[in-house]
Amino acid sequence: MLCLGYRRWFIIDSCLCPETKKPVALSYLQGLGVDVSRDVIGILITHWHSDHIAGAYELLKVCLKAKLHCSSALMSREAMSIASLYKKDIFSNTDIEIREFSQIIKFLFETKGRDRLVLVKNRHAFFDYRQDVSTRLVALSPSDVATTQAIAKLATLKVKEGDQRIRNIVPENENLNAVALHFTFGDLSIILGADLEETGNPQTGWSAVFNSNIISELSLPVASLFKVSHHGSQTGYHDKIWQELLTDKPLSITTPYSRSHLPKPENITRLKALSSKLLVTRDPKASKKIKRDPMVERELKAIVKEKRTINDKMGHIQIRIPLDGKFDISANEHVVSYSGKSS
């Protein structure tokens, strides 16, 4: 979440609290006494994976003044969710991301709020305030090519004859359509990398950002804070992020992704070397072992290919910028801090 001053808030992505099953952003803002019906001006879903969209429908319902922004590179499942408006129950009992998106679209139609949905591609300015403190948020991605490829994929979506359920497997290149961001507040700049990945294709992913001249043409200043892309993975890394978008040794923050065991030890080692400090919202290694009855353990080994302990602790990091320009960082007990290596 970004606080823009003048009682304005902007929410980036949505996830659910493991204990309450409510959107984390909503609980946090209401805990601060924020009137979310009035003070939240925008919600951005950077892409449509479940760890980024869960709870977005509930946010949209209560944040009455907020526009909902999402990538213009809609993948097959989101486009089919829109189609579900015209074919009853096409997505009943289907995947969580599809249901969430379908709920959002239906809600916007039913409330005559279709103008609240804004599709985003690179160079999109969410806001550009020139008041006491200059405040700007700009999309670095997706590229035009990523958007075109996503539209072309719609033609490949087919339903098997007699199949009552459409189950979409996440396309391998969906993260190339994620919305990475550049945020400026006064003299402070931040890069929010979302899950944007790099494949070496000069027209998509991080390469497209650097080949588009967006940095120079929009006069984007280097950033001293980096929300590391794609959970710190190697595929979210690009040399030029650190050479052209960031100051030397920025403060870096990332979030783990248990299914892919990210960030891996080698990812953390690399990020520590590049950063003044690295904060991870919780320990990526689930160290607590679950004790089970020996018979239960034998049964599990017989029927599952892989099992792992899930660490569902929710880390929280809050960063304020006082007048002296230094980061004022507060974090709860689940956040892991790594000191960066000096040059």
C-alpha cells in the first residue's frame, strides 16, 4: 500500500490474512482509522495469480471511490471471465482466480461501475500530483508485444466436448504481463517489481522496459527502495534493474513463495550483495516439523509425491520517510532482515 498524503491511499495487489481470511490491506487500513470508502483512490492487481488477487472483490466493494487497475495483457481466463457475464454459470466450481475476476466484473456491471475498471500497459500514469510534494506512479510494463501475445492466446482456448468445467492452467509467460511500477514521492523513488520476469526476449519482460526508453523519456529518477520482482528468483533478475533503475546498495524487500521455495539461498546471497539491507516478509524456510502418528506418516508417504511444511506467518513491513530523508522501518516478528555487504 502507498500513502500519497492528503488522506489518499493506493492499494497494490490483494492477499488474505491466514487467520481471518480477510484482505490484509483492508484490515490494516481500518486499523489505522482510514475511511476506505472515501480515502482509497485506486487498487492495482499487478497480475492474476492467486497470491495477488485473493480478496480483490471485497476490496472493490468497500473502497467506493477506487478505480480498479489491471494489466491490459489479460490472459485467457480473465477474458473468459468477462464472457461468463453472457453465459450463465460458465465458471461455477472453477479456479479461485477466475472466480475472483468474474465476481469483480459482475459487480461492476450490476452497480453500473464499468468506468471503474482501467486496463494498464507500460507508460500508464496512475496519478501525477504536482502539489506541495510531487507524487507520481507510472507503469513500466507490460509491453505492447506482451499485450498482443496475450490477446493472440485467446484463440487457443478450447473446451473439451462434454466438459462442464473450464480449468485454466497458468501460462508460463503470465508473469511477463505483470505490472511493474515506478513510484516517486518528493525526493524518494521506489521500484515495485511485481512478478515481472526476464526470458531474454527483447520485447517482453524486463528487457522490454530497458529497450523502450521509458526511463529517459519519462525522466524517471533512480530509486533507493526496491520491492524485488518475482520473490527474489533468478528469473526476476536483470542486470540493468540494478544499473539503471536503482541507486547503489538500495534497501530491498521481497516476499517468499513456498510452492517454488523462493527466495532460494543463492537468491538471498545475491540480493544481500546488491543491497544495503534485505528484508524478507517471513522466513522462506519452514523449520517447524509437524509430529504425526507413525501410521499416518506411512499412509502419507504412500499416497503423496511431495509434502512440505507451509509457513503461513504473515510478515508486515512499514516504511516512513521523515524530513531527514532516511528510512524509518518497522516490521513485525515474522520479518527476516539480512545485512547487505559493503562495497
